[in-house]
Amino acid sequence: DAGVIQSPRHEVTEMGQEVTLRCKPISGHDYLFWYRQTMMRGLELLIYFNNNVPIDDSGMPEDRFSAKMPNASFSTLKIQPSEPRDSAVYFCASRKLAGADEQYFGPGTRLTVT
Amino acid sequence: KNQVEQSPQSLIILEGKNCTLQCNYTVSPFSNLRWYKQDTGRGPVSLTIMTFSENTKSNGRYTATLDADTKQSSLHITASQLSDSASYICVVRDTGGFKTIFGAGTRLFVKA
């Protein structure tokens, strides 16, 4: 398996623009997670899905952020409009089972908003 | 409040030396604790996972310990290598997996 795939790997955009980050989880994994990582705040869970259904979105910072999972093999995280403070590395991770099962992280998307 | 605190924030050691990273947590009720290694520019990768009943778990040169009574864990790296240079993140999950709390990480630099 190729692992969790994220695109793009790098994104530079201007403030106010819409940004869409994409994720393909590992086939057969029922859970998908979106994280944001910054130097100041470390890794933060934004939202996670189970069987394509959003379960906990309490980490989504504002209404400008939205996430969808239209099918088991694809998810998007959208920021509209983007702001400079959204600059961070966004990770997608997937997991097969609940509980102690390991999460597998993608390579991340480095977002820079100018 | 559920928290995970790691120390030191950063550490520099010479190649071949040993080191120990610390993780203290207040997450309750406790389910499991996982140590991740994150290389620069990459996603975290799991090193070890420990549940309430486990005291020690090894993965090659990495040995994690857990004291559930004092709510402390450590990650010991033996005979460090340049490739050990990375961030090490402690992650604690509560029973049922409804809350996953991430530590801020320890940045380890191994120098030749």
C-alpha cells in the first residue's frame, strides 16, 4: 500500500483565497483524521471521520474551515477565506480500528498564506 | 484538564550516547500512551504503544517505560545515531478513544 496520500505537498496562497487540501487514506481504514501542526501549538486534531461520517469537529477553529469525506477513499479540508494565521502543516491520518489501533500519517501539506 | 507535558523541549547529544525523554500526563481515565517519531518534513510514525498494565516496551534501540500510578512515561534511546535526530511526540488517549491529547514534543539533535 502507498500509505496515506496528501496533495498538494506545498501550497502558497494569498490572504482571502480559498484553499483545498486533499487526502486519500489507506484502503480499508475506517477512520480518517485531519490535524494541523505549528511550532507554537504542536499537533492539533481538527476533525475526524468514521465510515465517512464526521464524528468530532470540535477542533475546527472557525467556520472558515470545512471538511468533507464523500467516499471511503477521499477527503478534503477547505479553508475559505484563508488568513495568514492559517499557515501551518496539515496532516491527514487514517486508522483501521477504534481504540489502540495505530494511526498512519500522510506526509503533510505545508500551507503558507501571505 | 487533560494535559500531556514533555521535557526537555530540545536536546543535543553526541552520536553513540544514550538519552531519555520524559512525558507526564493528566489524562483520565487512561487508555494508552504512544510515542511517535517525526522526522523533519514528514508525518509522525509510531514507535511504541503502552496500555495501563504494561511497564516497559522496546522497539530496537528505543525503550519506553510507563508508570501509571505517577502518570509518567519515558523514552530511552540507546547508542544514538544521526538518524535519531527528530521530534519525539508523546500521545495519550483516554478510555474509549474519545480524546487524544498530544504533547508538544521533544526536539532531539544527534551530532557527529
